[in-house]
Amino acid sequence: MRMRIQVFALLAALFISTEGCSQSTDPVITFTNPLFSSGADPWIIYKDSVYYYTSTSGSNLFISKGRNLDDLKKSERKVIWMPPAGTSYSKQIWAPELHFLNGNWYMYFAADDGKNENHRMYVVENKSPDPLSGTWEFKGKVADRTDKWAIDGSVFEYGGRLWFIWSGWEGDVNGQQNIYLAAMENPWTISGDRVLISKPEYPWETFGDLNNPDDVPHVNVNEGPVALQKDGRLFIVYSASGCWTDNYCLGMLTLSGSDPADASSWKKGELPVFTGDKEAGVFAPGHNSFFRSPDGSEDWILYHANPQAGQGCGRYRSPRAQKFSWTREGRPDFGRPVAVSKDLRVPSSPAGSK
């Protein structure tokens, strides 16, 4: 009897040892930031086991795709839409966002006719299951009834409705950039009045008057708003201060009520939630997006930043991704920027997948 027990114990130990060896030999896939050498206003969406990426090109809309972030780094971009020349949306195409809504693909973008004061939001639609195939159709301008200057538009679903958020001017002249929100009838039509939910008010939101390279009368900036949701709670993370300064950073709004259109329900944090880190080689981080790992267990932030101080809003901005956590109170904790070129594990995937 004792001999049998010893044999069974030996076999069990051998099985556990073998299983451990099998797990330890699985390849660990890593990547390093930045994902690309340049790319302002980066956006990622994960769907059907594929990451789709886009960012500001200035002249067209493009998509890159990959099975993981390391694969995405090696991918090539495919131009999916070119604006016709001589239109109100043919130039200065900024901050595209790719969304899958009601069974179709949509890409939102800001554009103008060559004059910044004419920037407005627009959207194209693709009914193909694969956004890199099929036909992209121009659906038109996305604007509320005031039709004022607008950039950095984004959409999100909350409370059974679709909402549009963007950075805009109060009037026809740039005094400052505020964040507005409005309800939508469908992915290309705003149905409600715009509601002011944030304006620059804290010192960290108001850097930008000095050393303005474009000589444009910018004063204070809130831009790049994007929704983040968890356990029924809604947050809006946005970029603050001028992107041409090293003070560019991320702030956050929290919905305290149940109606996003109630301006009084939005509470702004008194301090930024994500700032630059000289030691990590991350300057002026901003204009982020969010995505989850393939297995749904991790939350990630994607943002652009400069590798050195004083590089402003130009071609030096590059996209960086890193995992973030949540506090016991249910608020996101983005931590500090991860150093450039540090090996990071790709977002977690289900067992057996790559």
C-alpha cells in the first residue's frame, strides 16, 4: 500500500513538473515604445482578434492593423479615404477616430479648407465587416445647430444613447478651446444642443500664450476628449494646455449624476491625471485613446508624446502604449509614463491564442 502511494505521488509530481515546463517554454511577446517613430493623436480599437490603428496624417485617412502590438509596429498603413480637392474638408485632416457602431464602421475626423477657423468635424462610413475592405462613404459634417469651430470629435454610448464630444470655440474667434457634448440621433447626426462640460480654469490647463510658434491668439486649451467607462461609471479624459508647450497633459472629468447633458453633473479633477516625465523621455503627453487586452483583463492607454523638451506640436510626437490600473474607489490610475525602449509584454490574450 505504501509503495502504491509513493508511485502515485511520484507520478503526480512528474505531471506537475512537466506541466510547469510546458508553460515556462511559451514565448513571451514584448514590444517597446514608441509604436511608430511619429504619429500624433493616435487611436486604437480592438475587434475580432485584430488591432486597428490610425493617427493624424494631415491629408488622408489611413488604418494599420496587427494581431498584437508588436505585430502592429511592423505593419504598413493603408489609405482608406482621400478627400476631394477644393472642398471644406480637403485639408488639415486631424485626429481621426475609428469606431464600430450599429454594425458599421465609422471614422470621425476634423478638417478644413486650408483656413484653421473653418475646422469642423466630419465622418465617413464603411458597411464592410473589415474596415480595410469595402467602400468608405462620406456621410457629411457632424455639427450641432451653432456650427462653430470644432476638432477632436469622439463618440461613446451611455445610458442607451449615443453621444458626441469635441473641442470647440464658444464663438467665431478663438478665445479658448472648451469641451462640448451633445446627444446624437445616429452616428452622423447630432440631435441635441451642445452643452459646455469643461473649460480651462486651473493653472495646468492654461499654459500656451508664450512662445506660440504659429502666432495664433490661443489662450487656454481643453481638447482631445475621450470617454472611459467601468462598472457603470463614466469619465472623460482630455488634453490640457497648448500642445506646443511641455506642460501639455491629461485632465479628467467624472460624471456624478446619470445625465451627461446635465453640465452640473460633471466634476473636474483639480490636478492632472497624467503628465510628462523627463527621466522616462516623455514630454508633453496627450491626446489619448483607450483599449482593453484581448482577454478583457487589462486596460491600456495610448497617447502621443515628444522624446525631448521643446519639440512642440510637430512631427516628433510619437504614439506610446502602457497598461493602467484602477483605485479602490473605482477611478483610473494611469501612473507615470513608461520609459522609451523598455520591454513591455503585449496585452494579455486568451490561453492558446497569439
